[in-house]
Amino acid sequence: MMGLQRTGRAMGIGTSRWRQVDPRLLQIATLGTLLALGIAWFGLDASLPQAVVTIAASVATEAALNRRGAAWPAWARTGWRAPLISGLSLTLLLRTRDPLVWAASGVIAIGGKRLLAMEGRHVVNPACLAIVTLLLTTHQVWVSPGQWGALGTGAVALGGAAGLVLSRAHRLDVAAAFLCAWGALLAARCLWLGDPWAIPLHQMQSGALLVFACFMITDPRTTPASRAGRIAFAVAVASVGHWLQFFWQLREGLFYALAGVSLAFALVRLMSATARARGAILGATLGEA
């Protein structure tokens, strides 16, 4: 009995220590490992110079903005972990041959989250914002399809799920809702067109899709606070992304969808906050009368 109690305490201590680990470190380890394996093994169309330039630009931009001190609120000064995650995500997903665009992606991601912010949180995921901005402003970039094979896909799924489970932000429901909605839409399209089931199964086995689901759409600063809101957010992104990708033939439809839905939800929050403020002012005025 004493042995079981000691074992239970040891397991409890181990679990507690795991929960104290910053989940961003696990995200960095997962993305970094995937990038290294992708370049060396999976045939990922990325390079070490791109990784160095993109990450350096992201971290340097964060450091330069942080030096302004009080000019930015405390939530915006995120240290080196957040820009490193953005730089790794951009290296995995964004494709271009121009080193200046590599650097620009990091600057846009980190600078954009400071400028496009509301209520102490950035409105659009930084890496997504950089990708969409560059897609709209230059013809030199495209997004990697991320077909890295079963090993690469499994690495993303395992690392992403572990990071979300250990995260204190509780955003596993966002990833699950998005993947379920995306899979259901692919299945419906398969039935509608009479395609073989191998097609949607292959589409779900995309490393880029899982990077998007585990490390981009789950950004705690851009998703709603309530579970119902997060699920609605994820389903909206999947629906708009499917519509853009398959009806408008935009291969990067998911990134446009995430940016658009994030802006729409931010607008709804702003309108709700304005309505509450007006209601409070009206209530106070009537009370005084």
C-alpha cells in the first residue's frame, strides 16, 4: 500500500512538472524537429538559409519593438518564444526564393501583431497574417502543400496534440473541431463527386494542414474565450476555407479563411463591447434621472 502511495505521489509530481512546462517550448521542439527532418529527410522544399533568415528577422523585430519599453503594453512583449514559433511556422509553410521576402515575412508577422490588436490581444495569428499579406502583395510566394509522408504527418500530430493537451490555454477543442469539420466537408465532397475515399484520406494526411490545425488556428489570443465560441470559430474557418479552396480554386484558402474569420470575430467582439458600454452609460443616465 505504501509503495502504491509513493508511486501515486511520484506520478502526481511528474504530471505537475509537465504542466508547469511552457507549452511553447514543446511547440518549438516539435516545429524545429519537423523542420530539420523535413529538410534532411521528407523532401521539404525549404532550406537552412531560409530558416535562419526568417527566424532571425522574427526575433530581431520582437527585440527591436521591445526596446521601446512602455510604448507597448505588457501583453505585446512576448520574449523570444513567440517569434521563434512564428519563424518556424513561416519556414515550414511559406515558399519563396527571395531572401528579402524571407526577412519580410518575419517582420510582417511580429510587427503586424502589434499594429493589428484589440483589447490586449492580436487579432490575427502572426504567421497567418504574414502569409496572407505576402500572398496579396507579391507573386513570389506560395504555400507548401506539406505532403511529408506518414512519418512527418505523425510527428506533427503527436507533437501538436501533446502541446495542446499540456497547454494551459485549453485550445485542444479548436483543433479537434476544425479537423472534424474539415474532414466532414471533404467526405461530403467525395460523396457528391463520387470520388474514391483515398482522395479525402490523402488530403487529411497533410503536414501543412496539421501545422495549421495545431499551431495556427489554436492561437489563444485570436480564438474566443468560450468553448461554444471556439467551436463556432473553428467550424467557420473550415467552412470558409473549404469554399475558397474548392469552389474558388484558392489553394491557400485556409489562410485567407483564418484571417477573415479572425477579423470578423474581432469585429463582433468590438460591437458587443460598444453595445455594453452604451448600455452602461444609458443605465447610469436613467438612474441619475
